[in-house]
Amino acid sequence: MYRFLRLDLYSRFLSFYDKRYVRNSPEIEAQYFWPLRFIDYGVYSSNLTGKWKDAWGITEYSLLSLKKEVEADNAKFLLVILTDNLQIVPNPAEEVKKLTGKQVPLDFDVDYPNRRLADFASKNNIDCVNLLPVFRRYSLENKLKLPYFSFKNDGHWNKLGHLVASEVVYGFIKERYVFNKGQ
């Protein structure tokens, strides 16, 4: 949800920025766009306003609807909570400052989206795997450097991100669910 909103806002801004400035300034390189990803901190705030209040409402409603559909087919619904690189760096506020030159808002909390989704899952009897603690621990234990589990240009997981996530999700499923042979 927050990737959609952030990237939607980001793409709109870049489209405007490209039309207005980049075409007239060929010396502007793509590297300067990376910090612009942090133009909206709303996902990291529990002080919900405007689009973020709506986005969380839509997200929670959609998750409950999907759970209902999955269970109507006699299947198990599992919510896997993903991470963002900003959530894994040792000092997220410092990273934002370095990338954008701006201070984060006082209510900035990189754990908020994962905590909110985990609480929502618990309250609604949804099995849930939160990858954030695992990714943090793995990056520290293996002394990984940014961008850790994803590609530099877009935040999609690289091979390591997929490997770690798949092992965690597989372990959860294997431990919690019973599968009948032949089904």
C-alpha cells in the first residue's frame, strides 16, 4: 500500500519534474531522483491524515475481503508483511537527512506500518509473518551493505531478498499448517 502511494506520488512528481526541468537540463542524472522517493513520510506516521487515513482503511478492508474469499475456498490466508530498505538501515532518520537534506517529522517511526499490520492481523485472526525483524537481524549478522535485499534503482528484492523471505515463509507454513498428501 505505501509503496503504491509513495511511488504514485513520486511518479507524478517525476513526470512534472521531467517535463519542466530535465528535458531542458541534460546534465541532470537519474541518481538525483533517488532521494525524491522520500517525499512523503505518511506511511511512517501514526498521526493519520488525508490520503494516509484513506489508504489504511482501504488496505485493511481489502485484506479482510481477501481473507474471506480465500477461506471461502477452504484455503488458508497468510499475510506476509514486507520491508523497505529505510526500515533496515541502522539510523533511518540519518539516512533520510543524508539523502534529502531534510529532517524527518517528529512522529517518524519506520516500524509503524509493520506494527500496524501485525496488530490488525492479530485482531482479525489472520496468520501473519512480519519479515522486518528477520531482515534486520540477517543484515546485521552478515554485515550487509545498502541496499541489502533489493536492487539499487527500484527497491524490488534481489536474489538474497527472495531467498531470505522464502525461507522464513516456508518455515512458517511448514510449522503451522498440515498438508494432506494428494491434495
